[in-house]
Amino acid sequence: MLLRTAISKVPKSTSLHTKYTQCWKIRVQTWCTWRTQEGIHREDVKSVRGVVCPDISKIRNIGIMAHIDAGKTTTTERMLYYAGYTRALGDVDDGDTVTDFMAQERERGITIQSAAVTFDWKEHRINLIDTPGHVDFTVEVERALRVLDGAVAVFDASAGVEAQTLTVWHQADKHRVPRICFLNKMDKPGASFSYSVESIKKKLKTNPILLQLPIGSGRGFTGLVDLITNERVLWNIKSRVDDGRVFEKRPLTPKDDPELLEEAKEARCALIEKVADLDDEFAELVLGEFSENLDSVPPGKLHAAIRRVTLARLAVPVLCGSSLRNKGVQPLLDAIVAYLPAPNESHHDLLRLYEHDLCALAFKVLHNKQRGPLVFVRIYAGTMKPQSAVYNINRENTERISRLLLPFADQQIEIPSLTAGNIALAVGLKQTVTGDTIVSSKSSALAVASRAAKEKGKTLGSSREQESLVLAGVEIPEPVFFCTIEPPSMSKQSDLDHALKCLQREDPSLKVKMDPDSGQTILCGMGELHIEIIHDRIRREYGIETYLGPLQVAYRETILQSISTTDTLDKSIGEKRHLVTIELGVSALPENSSATTSVIRYDDSVEQQLPLDVKEAIENGIQSSYFQGPLLGFPVRGVLTTVKSVNMQPGTSMAMVSACGSRCIHKALKLAGGLVLEPLMSLEITTNEEYLHAVLGDLAQRRGSIHEIQSRQENKVVLAFVPLAEMMGYATVLRTLTSGTANFSLELSRYEAMNPQDQSALLNRMAGLS
């Protein structure tokens, strides 16, 4: 429109008018070409309403996980396009992808929150979750992997295994999720298939099995060799308009490049031998019928054996491609269907107790202005229907599902019901939060508890025993940054409280608390970007211009020495006297202890005598004092508290017992001497060798310790441990030092005791003395 206006205003006789006219013609031709290309597939665009509802064996619940900027969202975008669910190919740089729908995601070009989409591929239903790659949002990966049956790990073929790749891989190990590796960006200069495979083997300590070989690399990457079928797959993409939907697939013949033929033959033999080493059934077949000629092993038998070793997590299939250049995504979709498990192949011991009753896990909550809270649920057993009551075991309450929706990023389709093995959005669950187990009714939960008790040969016990029957929830990491947040005026305080309550329910890694001294609201998050995004969302989504205080580090406290102490509480309320005396000891837990908080235990003689309600009261009192240490008021960790004796007058209230326990532990912590623990971050920097000296010198000034310096193609990778307090604003400093060529990733490694000089300086600074 602007160009047409400019043409009309410029005199026809001028050269500028001629240039404008030529530019207009080119734009019209490009638009017409695009419309023609689009028109070919316009009628093929599918609706999510028409997604197939196959047998549970043809459902795949998968996640896309990787280091930041490895190409997860681009890969997801291509999958949706080739499956026929989008009309055009979206681009992260243009901010028009399906799964990155938040304004903050489109502005920054990164994934911030996981997004779920449902589509079908070759008569299989795929429920896919695109997860973030930034360490600040690692809880999104954690809760996605908790409910998924399989995952695709995407790698930048020029970098191999990177820092966050290790983190998400270990998360997948924890949840026992079978994986496929996809070496993306094979078209990138410096891409190396062999280097990436070797880094997977060494750094991830896993067993990669190569199902494909790339044909060319960098700008010369044109396709791949399928080692199972011994075929070459070529994409002849001549322009940006070509979408990669059409590709050529034909068997390798002696007329092909001799070097490629030899490489493919050796790779296929190596694949067969490796799979035979891992699968006994396939080994018998190879040693029997095909011992003389490995080339004659049928693709079907090899395919079945690869599926078995993948599901057993003995190996990970490796594929390659370039999502941005529309190459290799269709074979990846075929591999997802072929090698990743169906929901009925992921074994959960608890689920057989539910039989055909509903059992689902809430793993994510979103707030919608029109519909209210939308709860993502993974259905493990039974069927979920709208307008039905469900029982939340964790909250011990009954709620009603008003509507049931199928997710497609920020769009939702209403559905009449959904069966086991699927992922859905439930509307109407106002109390449910991440990690809650949902069943059909309270009687159903009691029946399951009863069946479990019978299997163990016990009678149905306490509520604590029943709680052990819920599905495992989601582990939430501890926040490492905090800052104050204030509304523009006191009249907006209630609106801010509501916004923070909604955001906390959406994001369990966000913690909000009140400073008891100043009355200010404290925001605790996983990093600078995390808090920045929360601040921006409050402004955009809730219309509140808040003010953030300076970012501060979330320290922890522990004790130096063992100590025992006694405290007596004697108080009369009305005519009733409350008298309790508690003796307890505190000591530091060993450094190699797996406990990340503090531990409470009882002397044998005391534990047998105390009733359960008295124990709970003492523990509540002790735990409340753990929240605020004696030095700086930070939470206490790494302390073993032993309750040695408890004497109380009959009729003493449990509140008094709890208060006495709190006073006694507070007294003991002061006497034991305090030690500040600071968060130590694992830092990975990728830089050119010419800037290495400057980067190392800067790290030395930040109290950093260099762990290792590796080579990655032409770059150097510095692995170091640095206190979080020294990393404020590091991105700007690193850009300056390296002329913008370096990048880094940061994640929490552990908490480490500060030395006396640094602790003294910190105490003075916090007290305002320096």
C-alpha cells in the first residue's frame, strides 16, 4: 500500500518512478507465486477437530528438548506443516510460529513456556510438547518429561552436546524416557556429523546407533542415506518458495558415488552388529540366517530390533537433517512413530490398581481471561468427560470439569471425551495445581488404596499411606534470585497480589513471599531472564506498571558446630496452664549427604513414647525456624536436628509445643555458629581462541575456578564454576570482551560455603556498613 502511494506521487518521467514500478512488479510476482504454492495445499490443511482417534497403541506422547537455539521450535513447525495442520511455514525470526505464541517469545525469538499441539501422522496420533531450552525455564522441561512417553533430543550439528543438552538429558534419564537424537542444522557451516555423534557418546554416556548418513554438509547438504532400507533420500530445493514437501527416495545402486556406497555399506554393517550386541533375538537371527551376508538382513527385522533396544533405553537412534531448510523432518516423523513408545508400553505399577477408573495427572496450569484456569492433564487410565465431577487426591476435594479441550498451542478445540494415553485441557478445576492426581471419585481413590493394601497384606492405614498412592508429582527447583516488587500505588496492591497468585499457579518455580520487617513483596525466580519475563507479563497481561528492586542472590545458611540445648515454655491462658520442655541437638550433615534441606530425627526412647500429633507439632515448629537463619535470615540447610527429650504437662496445646520447638531450634542455631552458603553456578562459555585469554582473566576476577577447556570445531569451550553473586550483568561484559562473538550458559551446580573473608564482606554489605 505504501509502495503504491509512493509510485502515484513520483513523476512518471523520473528514474525513481521506474525503480518503484519495477519493485512493485517483483513484489506482485512473488505474491502470486506464493499464492499459487499455497493454493496447491489449501484444501489439504486439516482441522484439529478431525485428528485421528486411534487405538492406544497408535498414540505417541513426545517432547522436543534441546539446548537453546538448537532448532526445537523450527522442527515442531515443520512437523505441523508436513502433517497438514498449518498453511504456511512459520519462522522463529519472523515471530509467526505456532508454538511460540507469547508476545515475549516472539520478541526474543526463544521459547519461554512449553506448548502442546496434537496432530496425526500416518494413522498415528502425536501429542507433542515443544519445551524451552533456556536454563531459567527448566521446570517447563521437567513437568513435560514427567507426562511424556518419549522425547526427541535436537542437537546443533556444529556444536554437538551443549550445556543445557546435558541438563535435559539427565531429566529424561530420571523419568526413564526413551529418546531419539536429531542432528539439526546440517546445512550450517562447520556442521560435523561425526563430531556430534562422538560428543553424544562421550558426554551423554549413551549408545548412539546411526540410522542415517548425511549426503554432504554445510551448503552442500542435499539429503541423507537411510541405512535400514539402504536408500538415498534427496531434497532438490531450488528456492525459498520450495517447502521440502516433495523429495526423491530411491535405492543405492552401484552407479552411485563409490565413496558414498562404501561408507553406507560399512555404516549399515556397524548398525547391524551394534543392534545384535544389544538384542538377543536379533543376534540369533543374524548369527543364524545372515551370518554369511549382513547386507541381506531384511529392513523389517532390523526395524523391529531397533524399536526394542530404543524402548529398553539400551541405545538411542540418531537421525540428521536441517529443519530450517526443510530437509529430514519427514523421516524424523516416521522414526517417532516407529521407535518411540505408545502409552501402553510405558509401565506404571500404580495404574493397574485403577483398572478402568479415571486416573490423570495435572502437569501445567494456564490462565485464560475468558475461560479461567486451563489445566493440562495427562490421562493414564479411564476416560475423562466434560460436565463430570472428579476428585483431587492431593487437595482432598471434589471439582467439576465444565469443558474438555484439545490443545493446539494457543488455540483449543472442544471435545466430548478423551481416553487413556492422551493429553487434554480441563476447564473448571479452580483448585488443582501442577502435580495433583485426579481420579473419578473419593470412593475410587479409597478402592485403589484398599487394593494396594491387600496386595501388601496390610489393612488400610493412615492418610499418609493413602497419599503414597498418588502419581509422582513434579520436582520444582529452588529459586536462586530474588528482588522486591512494588505496585505503582497502594490501590493496585490487591491487583498485584491477584496477578502474582495466578502467575505462581502457572509457574511453580516462581515463589512470592512477604518480608516480615518491611512488609514488601519479594519475588523469587530462577534467573535474571525469568524475573524479567514475569515483570513484563504483569505489565502486559494484567496492566500493572510495577517497580522491581535490585536483583539479589538467594543465599542459604548452615551451622559450624554441634550443640545441644533445652527450652521450656510455661504459659497460662485463662485457668489453663501450658507447660512443655524440649531438649534437642543440632549438627551439620556430611558434605556428601544427598539431603538438600535439613533433617529431623528422634532418639529411640523419645520416638516410641511420643504420640503422632505431638511429633507433628514439634516438626512444624522446627521447620518454621529453618526458614529464617540466624545470620542473614536466609533458609537453613544441611542441618541434622535430633530431638532428645520432650516433657509436657497433660492438656498442653499443640500450638504451645510447636512454639517451644521453634524457640529451642532458634536458640540452638545461634549457639552453633552460622556459615553462609552461596549458589555456585556451572558456567559454559563458547568463544574464539583469540579472546580466550581475556575471558579467563575476567573469570579469575569473579572468583571463578576453571574446570576444563575443550575444543569444539574452531572454538574453545570453557567450563568453570563461578559464584552467582559475581555473574550479575555478565552477558554485557562478555559481549564487550569478545566483540559479540561468544555465548554462555549458566545453571545452578550446588551451594558452597563462603570463605571467612567473603562472608565478612557480605555481612557488612547487607548491614549497610560497606
